[in-house]
Amino acid sequence: MPTEFNPRRLDVAALAEAQATLDGAEALHQFARLAHDCSPGPDTPAVTWQARGMRRALAGAGTLPALHLCVQASLPLTCQVCLGEVATPVQVDRHFVFVADEATAAHLDEDSEDADVLVLARDFDLHALIEDELLMALPLAPRHAQCPQAVPMSAQDEGFDAASARPNPFAALAALKRDVSSGNRGGQVH
Ligand SMILES: [Zn+2]
């Protein structure tokens, strides 16, 4: 029996058989896709998780390796009202059962209401599953219960006017690109 389980290459069946629990506390940057949706900031441990292995009966499929996954995170998202950072608690509490192949998984997943059905692997990426579940649990429009300061409407409008008075940066970029490409044409190697 393995004494150590690797969350990025997890032998799910062995974890389930041992009824072992795996847990972790990880910084946000360990989850690249999730970090992409968050404000950059001091990277304190933001994600704690626990995966409990077990065997679980599923109607029509017998007793299968299963995981109970709980994840807690406090993520620095962008408030959709004031565009400031809002520490947003996100929680995941889900059950997964594992079957031998995709066809069985697709068939059983339709019938299974309280657990997702995944394909069993000896090197299952639990870390990616944690990230997937967090991404799905993100609020669509994160916002402060009460924004720290009033939205500066007038200041924002002034800024907008000032920006429109400046030369359009895209026009400047287009001009730059024209220069570069005509330069390239001169020096092109055939
Ligand atoms: Zn806000």
C-alpha cells in the first residue's frame, strides 16, 4: 500500500481502498488558470482542500472507488461595481465516483445526481480537479457587500474626456505596424 499520495498523480483506487485522506494548503499561484481570474497580490495560502478516499455504491455499477472533495478558498476577485479587490470566499463540497472507462462514465453520470462520475486512473490529476471545481464555483459578478468608497462617477467622466482628447493609441500602433512591415519588406530574404 502506498504511504504517500501525490495529488497531481493520484492513484485513486489505492486512496479509496485505504480510506485515506489527502489535504493541502496552497498559494494561489499554484493554480495558474484560477490565478488568471484573480487580482495579483501577496500570495498567501489561499486554497485549502481535503480529499477523502472511500468506496461507494452506485446503482447499477456496484461499489466503486470514490472521493469526497472539500475546498475552501478566499480569492482576490475584482468587484464589478468599484473595480477594487474583493476577497471572495469560495467553497466546494462534491462527491466523485470512478469507473473504468468513458462510456460507463457518460452513461452513469446522467443517472447520478449526488456524485460526478469520472474515469479511474492511476495518475489522476486531483490538483486540476480542485482547480476546475473552484473555477466553476466562482461568482459570475463578484462585488463588495458595501464598496469601500463611493464610485467616483465625475472623476471617471473627466478621465474619460482626457483620454479621448489624446491621440488614439490604436491608430498610433497601426502607424507603427505599417512602418515595421514596410521595413520588413525591404529586408525580406527569399
Ligand atoms: Zn466594490
